[in-house]
Amino acid sequence: MNVPPVMDSSLPPAGAELERVRRMVQACMQCGTCSGSCPNAAAMDLTPRRLWRLVLLDRGEEIFRSRTFTLCSACYRCTLRCPRGLPLTEAMHALQRAAHRGRMRRYRAVTAFHHQFLESVRRNGRVNEMAFMMHYIAAVKNPLLLLRHAALGLQLAARGSLPLGRRPSRSLEALFRRAAEVENAP
Ligand code: SF4
Ligand code: SF4
């Protein structure tokens, strides 16, 4: 599949983060097991194996032109199957964080989605679909999304699958704090 052209002047970001990912995958022997194991590989413009090759070659521009790491659903199959035991899911997350911290335009919607999803879980103990969508739409400043998803929302509400009332709150603040400490560890 072709890599889309560079349209984003903020490419590439976060050299330190990329260096951290390079250290995570430096023992990669390009066997391709990660690509063969990934359930989302067919939708990725670069296979995971190719992505790690570009990381090792320090090709930040090509890496952040790709949407591969945004399609990682954190299933951990690649991590479990990599014969070198590399932390590949964590490396995908690190690339997502680099794109987020670099405030790259092309990833704005994806990072807003992740951020609002996690904020909803942090606030409610689980995702509150209605509040999450409203915050997400406000974050990406695209009211057309509201129209696009209105019919589905009404269908779900009619079936009782979209609770409109407030859910009991169970804060996961301590868990999120610990995750941030681990992520920010050198
Ligand atoms: S499975 Fe591991 S060693 Fe094989 S290509 Fe993927 S990252 Fe490299
Ligand atoms: S953790 Fe991500 S990259 Fe690895 S196999 Fe699952 S979806 Fe693919």
C-alpha cells in the first residue's frame, strides 16, 4: 500500500521519543512475525516489521507520515510472539505519544479520540459514551460529526444501550497516576 504524501509541516516530532523506541526494537531481526500476527496489518500503510526497520534507520519523516501506529489496538499479539521478546505494543504507544506531544495536525483527531476516551474512563470508572462523544466533537471542533453520528446515537438510546443518565462514578485516579509515572520513566 502506498504511503500518503507529506502534508504536515510539523513533521517529524519528538526525537527523544523516537530514540527511546529505537532502543526498544534495536534487537529486531526483521523476521516478520509481528506483521503476520497483527490483526490490523491489512489496514496499515506500513507493516509493523517495516515500521521497526524505519525506526532503526532513524527515518522519522517516513514513520510519522504513516498511520500504522494509530491503528494499533493494543492486542499484544506481536509482543507475545516476537522471537526477540521486544516490547512492541509499548513501542507503538510511544510513537502515538510522540505524535501527540508533537501536536501533529494529521493525528489531531486520533489523539483527541484517545485523550477524551481515557478522560471519560478516568472520570467515570468506565467510558460514558454520550459525554465522551460530546467532548470529542468539541475537541476536534467539527459539529458535522454530531450530524454524522446522530442516527446511530438515537438507535442506541432507543434500545437502552446508551444510558442518558449519570453513571455512578468510580475514580481511577490512582491507576492513571501510576500509568503516567511508568510512561514518563526514563
Ligand atoms: S517479530 Fe520481533 S524480531 Fe521479528 S520483525 Fe517483528 S519486531 Fe522484529
Ligand atoms: S499490539 Fe498493535 S501492532 Fe501488535 S499485533 Fe496488536 S494491533 Fe498489531
